Amino acid sequence: MSIQNTSSTAFISTGIPGLDNVLGGGLTRDRLYLVEGDPGAGKTTLALQFLAEGAARGETVLYITLAETEVELRAVAQAHGMSLEGVTVQEVIPDESLLAPGEQYTVLHPTEVELGETNNLILKLVEKLNPSRVVLDSLSELQLLSGSPLRYRRHVLALKQYFAKRSCTAILLDDKTSVQGDQQVRSVAHCVISLQHTDSEYGAERRLVRILKYRGVAFRRGPHDYSIHTGGLVVYPRIVAAETRELKHRAQIGSGLPALDMLLGGGIEEGSSTLVSGPPGTGKSSVAVQFVKAMTDRGQRAAIFLFEESFNTLLNRSDGIGIDLRTPHAAGLLSVHQIDPAEMSPGEFSHAVCGAADHGARVIVIDSLNGYMNAMPEAGFLTTHLHEILTYLGQRGVVTFLVGVQQGIVGNTMSTGMDVSYMADNVLILRYFEAQGAVQKAISVFKKRGSVHETTLRHFEITRDGLAVGPVLSNFQGILTGVPTILEAGKSQAAPTFVA
């Protein structure tokens, strides 16, 4: 008989890196765990990943199924491309002979006979194989066989002691189809992992994992997004920017356009976030892409996350204004991620953006905020998610650009639909204005935390050879209204000023 583990820090992996992170390192050895969730939440897939991880490490593992057949389980694993080599699957389910009239119980209640038979089969299997990892699927069958809550609780307690004394880490699956009993097992289990999935009005459902309890372990609290892909569950731990805080000097990076850098007071500081706002067609994405091109020209990595525009359209549009993105993309310096609306959760998006920074991206563009909001309309706390992303990226010295599309063309009532200007370090505004029978563009810096900057409005133009930032529009007044007035010739003008 093995000696029961007495340490609370002897962790084993679940086979799901994100879940190990949420659990604070993994599962404590030789304990009993409860994984609960409605049918379709991914409990069986999680259990198979847990056992496959143990088998890959050379451990003896056992899957005891009280409902599904071995053929069904192996089909699930095959659909995920998961190898069950070394995983023993044992069916403990009623035989079809029970359908015969002669097999129906007439004196004893079925629970008094079948529970004992089920227990004997489970104990014989464990004693024969002496596994280090066991999955029992599912608790609803045991509860029905137990007949009463007291007998059910005692039965689960007995299983807990039995597995612990044999130095076996056990996971019990609960599909929550029974009316009672879930609270009984929650109080007995060392840790409770809850899988939840909620339907949305459009697109894929949202899946959340919560750790309801974990004795003696500092785990990540709150909900964490997860998804089920080919290969199994993927968990996206909630970003906690406070865990990566550091103090570091930040240098400026230039755009490659001297006039634009002059407007910005020398460039954009590393670790800062910049909101580029303006009506459709003013060149917001082009300004952000200009910084991407400047960074990749220096041999640094960059990443772009697109919500509305396709990657092909981005490449063709950039070619049309003299900004070559094909070369850095082919060289592996630029990664472009096309986000499918309604298919990605906030946690998955945060994981993708922060993952790009972890893989070396020094400039990241999110185009656009409006697409971000529309892609996840039913998710709450999107602004909080975005704030954590920006803080995380800032602490790693990443320059982040957020493209905000304003509704309307001219006037003072334009809005982006999502006010994030308070959390952005810099705010760059692009506006249309009418002058001399033509629609023209202006660019200005409304906010910049890292350094001094010009407070002037400059002429802005998109040409075949790239972006052009022109002179200060000193002979106009009221440009931000969209319909400015021309100042009288010879009227004195104040010189351009700079503010911190």
C-alpha cells in the first residue's frame, strides 16, 4: 500500500496548461476532485485529457464509465486527435439482459443489489490495476443507485478515503442531471471545478470555468473563458495585470514620418496605448499601419488584430498607399489575426493579444474598437477586459494602437460608441473639414502622457506614396466643427505651443 501524500504543493498536471494556471499549479496529488457541468460542457473531454497526460508520463490510469460505452469514449478521443494509448477504459453499466422480464427484481429494491455490484466491480478494478489517476463517470448514476442522500454521501466519503489510501488522484464527473446531491459532493471534494456554457442570441455559446473551492491552494478566482477545439479544452486564464508590474525607462519610437513625429513630440513612448479616432475614411488604420511598418523596418515584430477588414483587403489597401506589409509578413515579422465576429470570447481575445506580446511583438494594433464591441455584444465588462489588456501590454513595453471609428462625418456630436479615451495614454484625432470647395483632412494630438506635443492642427493627406502630414492650418478657425472660417489676411496668429 502506498503512503498518502501529505503535501499541498505536490501538483500534477491536468493536461490543460490554462487550467493548471487557474488552479495555481495543477491538482494536488492523492485527492478527490469534482468536475461538474451540464451535458455538453466538456467534462468528458477534460477527463480524457487528464488521463492522457498521466499515460504520457508513464502512469497507470483508469476511466470507469457508468453510462457511456468504451466505443463512445474512444470515438470522442479520436475526434479530438487524442491518443488513449495506456488509458484503460472499463464499462460498469447494466447489461442488455436486464431488459428480459426474468431479470426484473421482485423482492429486493434494485438499489440494494446494483449498488453493491457496482462497488465490487469498481474496487476490483482499482485493486487489479493500482492506478495513480482515476476518473469516475458519472455521479448521477451513483446517486440514483444510492437511493437516499445519506447513503450517497457516505458512499462518496468511502470512495474518497479508499482512493486516498491507495495514493490515487480521482476525478468524479457530475452532469448535474440529478435533482439533489451536488452540494453533498462539493463539501466532500478537495476541489470543485465548474464548467458552464450559456447560449447566445447569435454565434457560438460562451463557456466559463470557475474554481468553486480548492483547499489549501491559492487559485485564480472568478470566471475564466474556455473553448473546445479539436485537441480538447483550451482555458484562457483571466488577465491580471498587477502580476507583471515593473518600473522601466521607456524610449520613444518614431513613425518614419518626420512631420508626424514632430506633431507627437518626437514619437510614441514604448509601453503606451494610443487611440486613433475619427470618421470612416480619414486614415486611422493607415496611421497605425505606418507605425507597424516603421517597427518592422527596424527588425522588430508587430501584430495586427482585424475585426472588420480582411487580411487581403489590408494588404491591397496598404499597397495602394505605398506601405509594404507583404515583405515583413513573409519574413515573419508581422502577424495578422482575422477575428471572426461572434466566435471569440473576451478571454480568448485577451489571450491572443497578450500571447502576441509574449512572442515578441513590439507594436500591436486592434482595428477596431467598434468591431471589438460588436463581436462580443453579450459579454459584460468589455472595458475592464480592455483595460487589463492595455496594462499588461504596457508593462511589457508594447506600443498599442486602438482604432476608434466615430459615427458621423463632421460636427461636434460624433462618438465612437465606446469611450476609452480616459484609459489611453495618447489620443490622436483625424477630422474632415470643408474648405475652398473640397473635403480635406486634419490631424491633431489631443492627449499625450509621455512627453510634450504640438497642440496645433495640421493638414493630413493620404497619397499613393504614403501618408503626408502638412503644415499647421493657421489660416482656419473652427476646423473641428467641419465647416471652418478663413481668417482675415494679415491677422496675427499665436505661434504653435507645446504642452506636456
